Amino acid sequence: MGSAKKSSAARTARIEEMRRAEQARERRNRILTVAASVVVVAGLVVGGVVLIQSQSDDGGGSAADDAKSAGKFATDADGVRAWKGTLGREHVTKSVDYPVTPPVGGDHNPVWMNCDGDVYEDEINPANAVHSLEHGAVWVTYNGDAPKADVEALAAKVKKTPYTLMSPVDGQKDPIVLTAWGHQRTVTGAADPAVDAFLAKFVQGQQTPEPGAACTNGLSK
């Protein structure tokens, strides 16, 4: 019991530290935005030309050929499936054909989904959610077979946990799935001890490609 309390306290302290760093970064970004605004107008002209050329080169809005995510899962002793293979990290505006549902990483949209304990009632674009995973978030997903009581209990937990987000994913095989960058597992319900264990390990965990990156000021559906 004492170990669990220490783990929870350590996670809370780590999250608070990440939040402070994010706030400081956002203040710096606002200053840089004001300074750069003078350049933006001139850049729009050049950017428009580049965008037109880019759309001509990549076929416009067609789906990306793949997510540069070739590989397969290997199940660890704790029941977590770890992705063994390459996970691309390019920013793309086209849709991405991910090899697993929900995706555990790969090329993604330039804008992340807000993941500061955000709960979405409708499905979200996986390419935006993958960007959140890159920032160290855990994505809680469920399908139509998940019991309503478990969905409500998980939503309450997510709302209290920074660097998490939750949404339905009708295409997933299992009722409830937890996903971090490169890692995933199913759970039996909201009371499954694996839920807290997964959050403790993967919220801003060692797998995070961009630790401390923002989970706010992104896309909110």
C-alpha cells in the first residue's frame, strides 16, 4: 500500500513539474509569436506558393501510403504489448493508414489533440491523437461493448489525470484499450489494477519521444 502511495505521489510530482515547464514554454512561445508576427505576412505569399507546389507533388488529400510503422507487437510479462519496429514521426496533413487500431505511433497530424485530462464523447482523428502520444499522453479508448459504468469511471479518472485523453474507437477489437507511444494493453474494466499501473508507467514515461511537450492549446473537438 505504501509503495502504491509513493508511486502515486511521484507521478503527481512529475506531472506538476511537467505542467510548470509547459507553462514557462507557453510564455516563451507567446513572446516569440509576437516577435515573429511581422514576418508572417510576407511569409504567407511564399508559403502559398510552396503549399500549391506541395499539393501538386503529393496528390493533395489522398491517404498516406503508410505510417512508417512497419513492425509487430511483442507482449511483455506485465501484459503490455510493445511495438517492435519503426514508428515514423513526420508531420503530415493527409490521412494515415495505421497498421493497428488504435494506433501506437507513426506519422501524424501537425496538431495534437488536447490531452490535459480531456474526455471526448465522439471519435477523434487518430492522426491528432498520435501526436498526443508523442507528447507523452496515454489514450484511453473503448468500443460499443464497454459497460457504461466502466466508461463513466474511466472518464472520471482521466479528467483528474494530466497527459491523458479518452475517446470511443468503434473499430477496435477489445472493449477497453490503453495506449501510449509504442505500447498498448487491454483491461477488463475501470477497476482493473492494470489501469493505474499503465498510467503510472506511461504518463510522461520513458517511451515519450517529446517529454514535457504541450497537451493544451491543441485541437479540441
